[in-house]
Amino acid sequence: MARKPLIAGNWKMNETIAEGVVLAQEISNEMEPDWLDKVDVAVCPPYTDLKPVYTVFEFDKLNIGVGAQNVFWEPSGAYTGEISVPMIREIGCSYCIVGHSERRQYFGETNDDVNKKVHALLKDRVQPIDPIICVGESLAVRDEGTYIQFVDAQVKAAFAGVQADVAKAAIVAYEPIWAIGTGRTATPEQAQEVCGAIREMLAVMYDQDTAASIRVLYGGSMNEGNASQLLSQPDIDGGLIGGASLKAKSFVQIVKEAL
Ligand code: 13P
């Protein structure tokens, strides 16, 4: 089954509103609209930038999606500092990153939290917001040699209780922690090994058809120089880009590599 590639930029905690609007406009200027028939493109700015960035692409009539970097699972209530699924839906978000390793590391997010967020996002498919579920091992786990089991357990936990028909809308991003922001990219073979294992795990949890429908991305120091080789791997359906997504030319070049 042919899966449409997805190139998503994770801006992390970068870009004020003014800076974010400039970056979105630069991305819009660099992008050829017909590329978006062949590759899905999204940017995930901080919450404060979501609406302004969405408005830039809307004004330019450019089909670039906007995603949040996190969400809380309750729809509303006394949860100071949190943002809900209906709130990001109203902005026009079509994606939401869930369980990024930085959230797991610095904000104590657990596999159980990730699962609740995935359920909250997949509950209403009328105006869908597709979760981009991040998984990936630390250097210590890689060196121990148990990284496949570790990532499999994260995938199983994230999808617990999710039915096959809705699971197909989810996206998994394999982001080895040792490759994030370090310039030390996984080799295409290392990335393919784990992305392939993720798909096998999805086939065990669901079935071949569901596993073949779910997009699996790679993330971790992906840039315009290494994207082509990574994206040519059979089980890598796109990229979740950090640092290189903050430079319009680099980000758009990665999009071109996915065509
Ligand atoms: P870098 O591309 O900066 O390594 O970040 C990857 C990442 O964490 C994307 O979510």
C-alpha cells in the first residue's frame, strides 16, 4: 500500500508570534503548491503561534497543516496551564505531537499519559486531528541492545484500547533520543530496523492492512543532506524535523527529497 509521506516540522519552544509568522511566510514562498499533492507537510509551532501561522497558510491558500506539540486529554475544566483537544481543533490544527521525548524527560509524561492523549485526539473524527506519537530509546538502552523491545512497549502502550479503524489515522515517529539535536543521525539502516519493527508490532497488535496504513516517521538530526537516504527506506514514511525545520530553505528542501 502506498503511504503518502509526511514531513512535519517541530519548532519546539522557538519563534515568537512575529518570528513564527515570518518563518511560515518564508516556507509558503519556497513551497510549490503541487508538491503538496504528493507529500503532506505540517509545522508544529508553539501554542501561541498556532493561529497566526495557520492564518499565513490559509491566506496563501496553501495546504500546509498546522499541529500542536502537546495537548491535555480532558476537554475543559480546572487544569491550569493546559490546552484541550477542542481548543486546538478550533484553531484548525490537523496534527498533534504526543509523547515527545522532551516531554517524557522534562515533564514526566508517562506511557499512560500518552495513551490518554491519543484516545482524546482520536475520539472525534469529524474534524480530525491526527496524533504524531513519538517513541524512541535513550543511548543507554541502545547500548544495552534492548531498543526494539523498549520501542515496542512504547508503541503498545500508546495504542492500548484503540480500535483498528481509528488507529489508521495515527502516525508514529521513531526518534532515538541520542539522535535528537545532537547532529548524530541514525544511519538509514538503524532507522529502518526500528521503523520496520514498529510496523511489525502494529501488525501483531492489529493486522497487516492496519499496519500498512499507519505512517511511521523518523526524527533525529534529519536535514537536507541526509533526508533522501532516510526517506528511501521501505518503512520510513516521512520525517519529524527539529532544528532544520527552523530554516525555511532547509525544511522545504527536505520536503522536496520526499517527493
Ligand atoms: P532535531 O531535528 O533538532 O534533532 O529534533 C528532532 C526532534 O526532536 C523532532 O521532534
